[in-house]
Amino acid sequence: MTETGERPAREWHLVRRPEGRLSADDLALVEAPVPDLEPGQVLVRNTHLSVDPYMRGRMDDRPSYIPPFPLDAPLDGGAVGVVAESRADGVEPGQVVTHFRGLREVAVLDADAVRPVDPDGLPHEAFLSALGGTGLTAWLGITRVAEVRPGDTVFVTGAAGAVGGIAGQLARLRGAKRVIGSAGSAAKVRHLVDELGFDAAFDYHDGPVGDHLADAAPDGLDVVFDNVGGVQLEAAIDHLRIGARLALCGAAGQYDGREPYGPRNLYNLITKRATARGFLVSDHADLTPAFHAEVAPWLRSGEIVDRRTVLDGIERVPEGLLSLLRSGAPTIGKVVVRVTEET
């Protein structure tokens, strides 16, 4: 006897394209039947769902590096869960897996679309944060794109977010002399310094970013890990040292209907002989084993702090998304929605 058939499960749909800023009314929690498994498929009961700023871009019907979300269909995203039923060789009920069919209670997937993980005492949500796409993004930017070296001065924008917090800690563990972060509130600034070990941090609302950088890095910046773009990136470019490296990860300053703002000082990249490179984590899935080999021991030893904001209940997906898109929101670190308790 199976658990599927006509039993419904809940999933989030995009029911209208946002006009300007995202509204919770653009989304709807819908009950849908769970299909029976075909050969080679598994049924996963999700325990935790990832909500991420990039999801806002997929709600607009425009070309990008990833297709837009269709209307009136389940929203995809990172998830971790437990296999409840399997018709696939090599995947057994009870296994913990990650996949990209999140924002729903139950997912039916081909077996090659799930990746088994061994929690070994770690909470499931760690595989959406420090050991998931979030951590891999930070690790790629620090180790492969910006190539942080001993003695570097590193500036991370949006450092209290999921990627930024891990990136700053990796920079320190990689030998950076000084790690500086920007954040959107006094509480987040304290978090960066007191919990994550940043050498300096500032609230970007408190005066010009350039003034903060002049105080925190009077000798300039060797590395910029940018999650924000706009005025913060422009200020960072004004403070580069010769041969600086910039890892361009995101542009949160122009998400959710905000007016785009491009740096006006790109000529400084020439005079500073700097390298600026954008990157997408999806291009580097093959590096996951190397990433885990380096980061998992640091996570288990406590040398990396994996700060997460966990919201209980699938109903809270819109709350989680909106918190990521609002400047000064109280959420810190990775935002995860817990659907069910771990088993």
C-alpha cells in the first residue's frame, strides 16, 4: 500500500506577477493530489525549505540565467527531506536527501534529482545553509573567484545574510588579515563582530559607505565579496588596492522593484588593475565534494558558525521571502522554513 494516490499535499504557487515589490497576495498555498510513483521515482516528505532572494527575480517574466516561475504551478527551490517511498534502485525509504523541488510538503522526483546526505548529528537545515548551496556559493567566491590569500583585507556586503556570513568566516579561516562586513541594522552589526568574528562591521544606513570603509580599511581593500551592488559596490570600488579581486555574487540592492543603480566609477577597475568576476553556483556543482571536505570539519568543530532563522510551518514561506527583500528586516543568516520535524 502506498502513501500517494489521491491524498493531497500543500504547495506554494505564484498566482500573479508582482508589480514592483512582492506582496504575499502574489502567492497562494494550494492543495494538490500527490501522484503515484513511476518506476525510478521517489517520494520525499520535505522537512525544511530554503527561501532565497533570487526567487524574486524568477517571479518576473523576463530572460535570466534561470527560467521564470510559471503562473499557477508549484514553486521550485532547495529542500531537504526524508524518502517516504521509493521505486528506484539505490534510494531507500528513510534516507535524508536534498533536491530542488521545494516550497511544497511532498515532492515526487526521479531518483537522479535527489542527493542523499548523511546528517551525522547535524540538523537537516545545515544542508540548505553552510553545507548547501548557500555555503557552496560563499566557498566558491572566496576560494575560486576572489582567491582570498593570507594577509588580505576583505569586504563583504550584505554580510549578515546567508551567503555573506559564511563568506566572511571562510575569508578569516583562509588567512585574511582583516574582514569587514556591511549589514542593515545595529543587531546585525553586533552579530557579525561578536558571533562571526568579523574584525569590523557597520550599518550601511549610518552615513556614507565610503566613510565607513575609510575608517575600517584605511589601506584599502584586496577583496570584495559583493551581494548587494549599487552604492555599496561603488564605494568598495573607490577603496580598492592595486590588483584587487571582486567576486560579484548578487545585487540585492536592485531586487524587488528597486531602482537599478550601476557603479559610476568602473574606470577605477582599470587604474587599480582589478579583476571583477560574476559567478553562479549552478555552474560548479562538480566542486561540491571539495567544498564539503573543507567546510564540514570547520562546521563540526564550531570554527564556522551557521546562523539560521527557522520559521515553523509551510504557511510562513511568504513571510520568509519578504524578510529577505526588506532592508533592516530582523532575520539573520539563512532563512529556512521548517515543514515537519526531522525523523
